[in-house]
Amino acid sequence: MLFRYPFLAMGSGCEILIEEEREREVKPLLHSALASIQQLERKYSTFQESSFLSEINREAFRQPVELDGETRFLFQAAARVHAATAGAFDPTVGSLRGCWNFADMALPDEALLREKLEAVGWRHVHLEGSSLRLDHPETRIDFGGLVKEYAIDVAVSVLRALGVRRGLVNLGGDLRLVGDIGETERPFFVGVAHPRRHHGTCATLGLRRGAVVTSGDYQRYFLRDGQRYHHLLDPRTGYPLALSYAGVTAHGATALDALAACKAMVLPPTPCESKEPGGAFVACDISGNPVAWRESPACTFSIQGQSRKAIA
């Protein structure tokens, strides 16, 4: 029997699915997975002054901060995604906090934006062995979705270690299977959100193993004077990036792998063959129509619409 448990974490609606015979066997498994996610949220939240990431942001300019293995791993992962996107993915855009108010649809104060931009840039981050130093007093790190994807991978590892053979961890629409689904079995079907139709889908993916991650200009945004202002900010200008696609959903062996593939494709400068990941993906244009995709044995797509290009 498949048990489904919805919950809130990291500012998103989430769920864990576990296949077991009896519910009483599921509860301790669920509690262990939830505990791992909640611990990571407490450790890396920029909204909690007591978090380790908040401590790094306060102290790392004054003196190097000693990192544990997990935090060092996250900084190394961030550096890899930063390099894969030619700098478009940059956690130091956390320095721009307070410039944008998406809830009130407010544009930033230009003087404040210019001032805070001086602290933005991965060049201000120096990872030396197990210690971290920031060379600008106002640089602030925000791991955002990076910790969410890592939390998915950790929760899956926890469930596997506890003997779960079939299940799924879904944090805010990014998800990873616990265990593989055989070729003769029915895959786990997931709707791919339509970038321009709320609660609509543009494709359905069939997942047999691994993770899928989505990124685009429609998750946090507002429209003003015909312009779409979204939350993926350019570390050079402080304004939203001109994305290659309105939305990309990409597959990877882990959620962090899928994140790297997704960000490398959705972020500018331009869509091109070299940016397309080796695994499965689907990409949507500014109208929300799927225009390119690639399938794999682990992840297949049923595409809606006519304007599309299959990548062999």
C-alpha cells in the first residue's frame, strides 16, 4: 500500500510517499525523513538568525569560519553549478535581500540596488580547506533551492538506509524516487507545470529512477507594465535574468545532479545544443509550449502541443 504524507517545509508544499504494508510501520520512517529535512532547514535558513548559514554570513568577513563536511560539500556543489552556468547561478545574490518585494510587486530602489550589488559575486567567497572566508562585509549567501535539492537526496538516503524499497520525496515540486521502477512496471507519472497556465500542465513525465527538478520564470514573479519580473536575479545587474526558456524540467541521478542540469539549461546567455544536458529534459518557450525535449530509459515524456523539437 502506498502511504502519502503532505507537509510544509522550506516555504513549499511537500510530500513523502512510502510503500509499506501497514501504516504503523510507516510512521517511524516518515519521522526520520522529516527530521532530516527539518534539521537542514534549521541549519541553512537565512530567515533564522540561529542557523549556521546566518552565522557564516555574520562572521566570515571578520574571520574564517570552520565548516563541517556537509557545509563544505554544499559550497563545493554551489561552485560547480556556478561554473556550469558561467556565473549566472550565484548564491551571493542573497546580498540583494530587501531590494525586491515580489508580494507587493515593487521595483527596487536604484541607489540601494547599486550599493548592494558591490557585495554580489562568487569572487567574494573563498573556500580554503575546511574554512570559509568572505572578503566583503555585506556579502550574504543564500543557498535557496540548493539546500532543498540536497534535502531531497538526504531524505531519500535516510529512507533507503531504513529499508524502504519504494517511495518518493517531493519538496516543492522537485522530487526523487526511493528505489527504481522496473521496465515492465508502471512508472511514476508527474505533471510538468505549464509556465503560463496556473494549475495547468504542458507535459507528463514517466519516472523510473532518479530525480527531476524544475526551474523557470513563473514560480515567484509579478507583471508590471507588460514586463515579467521573476526571482532568478542576474548577479551582474540585480535584475531578473533573461532566461533561455520560460521553464525547464531536467532529470538526474540525484536531485543535485538534476538541479545542475536544469540551471545550466534555463539560465542565459542563450539556448544552444551544448547547454542541453545528456539526460532527459523538457524545455518550454515564453508562451509555455514545450519546444525541445530528450527522453531516457529513466525518464520519458508525453508532450502536449505541436511546436516542439525532439533531441536525439
